[in-house]
Amino acid sequence: MRAGIVVLIGLALCAPEAVGEPYPDRPIRLISPNPAGGANDTIVRIIAAKMSTILGASFVIDNRGGAGVRLPQ
């Protein structure tokens, strides 16, 4: 069992790094279920600005009135 673990660790150390496109390769879309111009829209834009600086990605705010989750009654 120990030999198997040693072999797996050795193979993992010898494997080349995965090279690919960095995530995300396009802007991230945030869907706000409220119309533009309201208090919720302002909060979403503030959060998107902070996330943009932290992640280094651009965000697009998509305001869709009525896009909220509807619970069964």
C-alpha cells in the first residue's frame, strides 16, 4: 500500500502543470432581479466593483425585473 502511495505522489510531482486559458475568459454576468436605478441595483454595482478588483475580471450587471426566485404557494 505504501509503495502505491509513493508511486502516485511521484507521478503527481512529475506531471506538467495544466496550461490553459485563465478563468474567466469573458466578462462575468450578474443578474439583478430588480429594475435599474433602485437601492438593490446600487448595492449590486458596489459588490461587482469590489469583486472586479479582487478577481481581476470584468462584470456585467444585467437588470431583469421579475427574475427573482418564485416559491410555490
